[in-house]
Amino acid sequence: MSTPRRAVVVGGEVVAPGVRRVRLRVLDAERVGHRAGQYILLHARAADGSIVKRAYSIASPPRDDPSFEVCVRRIPERPASGFVHAVAPGTEVSFTGPWGKFVVEDATRDLVLVATGTGISCTGAILEDELERPRSRRVRLLWGLRHESDVHGLPRFRELMRIHSRFSYAITLSRPGPGWRGARGRVTAALRAEAQPDGLYYLAGNGAMIADAEDALASAGVPATSIRKEIFFTPGQVRVPLRERQARTANRERPGRAIVGIALHAGASALEVVKAIEEALALTGLQSTDVRNIAAAAKASDESGLVEAAATLGLPVEYYLPSELEAAAASASACETLARVSAASTLLILPKHKTPAVTVAVAAVDGGETP
């Protein structure tokens, strides 16, 4: 568990209806130490005095460190977003981080950033950081919003395009007014028209957009390894990507009477993952051949340790969106919920089994026999 850090709010402004950008400064260290695209886990205080931890992307580039910004949409009944919208300058807050692997490693391929809503926070930070570097590759930003009033930061994009000939952007509105002169429709339609198989694509925003974007990129021949994604939770919204839907359908035809649900720390090694799964199976008397598939959270889809461990065990992995898991509300434990949701069953063969870097639970496949 990371030790909480302290920061002070130094300013904030509403940049669009229901969207506030807040600037903070670290108090307990010289720097946040983040990379563009990463996030913090903010410890927000709810109205009843309880602490709610929520992940918010860092909306400013590393050059601003030790100051940093978050850009948050106000969501009714979500106390953390209410806290961010009400917090006043001078208030001290706690956070952990930075976290996340939504960072750019490739320095050569053309980079396409696709965002909806406040997904512009992490993609905007990546954009600013990328354009500071002496590179020649093209950078394209596609940003989808609903109304003209939702657009913010436009003068900065215009300035960046004037300074950097390799940068261009397009803002697409799904519900524009009659005076809007820009692109209309969904941002994924613009992506579908422009997608090239040799590009590098970073997607940030609601799950429905990311699912549609992955479908569009797959149709254009873009390999999954060229796509990175940061899914922003939208209450009540479930849109599973095409590749994932196809994988789940194929898994239902596989033999196996159990599902392994897994939650892991970022950077957990393949050895740690395999060891945790093997320990769990030993406790249940099951073999890996009894397992139909592994189930993990969507944010773990780029964890190389999990991917390598699954390949070692010969098991496919299903990845579930936050909205799917919250809708199920099967358990307070992430690994238990994952196992139950994938198994379409409430019957746990093994409740949460914890190791230093990995937690595992095992559920019986609906209609299957238990040991």
C-alpha cells in the first residue's frame, strides 16, 4: 500500500458546464514524479466525513511538476467529484501515486490521441509532453464532445498547431447547434475515416467510445498491440469491445468447470501470477485443465505479467469493464466479483486468496460441478 502524500489546492475554475479544472501543488516532496498520461488516487472527503478514493488523470504535463492539475466532471451521487468541484484554494488533500501505464513508449510511429469528455485530461498531457520533444512524427488529436459549450482549451490547441507543424486536431460534436462549423457526429466516425494500420493509437474516455474505436481500428487492420486505452467510468454504461465479445463467445465453448478471477498490483511478474493461481488451484483440488478461463479487470489488459502467465498456463483471459463489475455488485472483493461475473454464477469454490502482489478467487461455472 502506497503511503499517502499531501498537496494543497492553489486554484480552480469551471472550464465547461459541469467540468472543473483544479490546480494543486505537492507539499511533501519536490515533485509528483509522474509521466504524461498517469493518474493519482485522490482521497476525497464525502459529505458524511468518510474518505472516498477515486482515480483522476493528471491533466498537466510533467514540466509543471511539482504543480499538477486534474480535470473532473461533476457526477451526481458521486461524492469524490462533488468534493473536487467544491474544494477551495488553500485546502490540503491527500493522494497516492502516480499510477498507470497509459504512457507513450514508442517514439517513432505517428501518434493519434482520441478522447471524449474529460478524457482530454490525460491525452492533453500526453500531447503537451510529446510536442516538447524533438521528434518528426505527426501527432493527431480527435476529441469528441456533445455541445459547443463543452469545448474548452481551444486557444491552446490553436497555439500548438501554429507552433508545431506536425500537430493537428479535430473536435467533433454529437449534438451541435446550428452555428457549429466543425465536424458533426461521433468521434469514432472521424477515427474510422482516418485510421491507418501503422499508427499508434491512445484512446481515453467512456467505455462506449473506446469499444467503438477498437472496432473501427480492428476494421482498419490496426493490431491490438498498437492500441492503448484509458477507460473513464460512466454510470450505467456498458459497451464491451468487439474483440472482447468475440473472445468471451469462444470461451463459452471451452471445457472447464471453474473460473479464476484475478486482481494484481501494477507490474506484477508472470512468476508471481502463476504462483498465485497455482496456490489457489491447489487449495481447491483443481487442475489448470479444470479452468475455463481467467477473468481480470480491463485496466489489467496491458499487464505483461498477466498475459505471460496466462500463456504459460494455456488459459485465455476475459477483461471486464468497471461498469460491468459495478452492475454485478457480486462481492466487495474484485477478484471474487470477476470470477462470479465470468462464471455467470454466485457460487465461489475459493474466496479471495491473497499473495503479496496478486489476489485470486475461484468460482464454479454456472451449471457445472464443484469439487
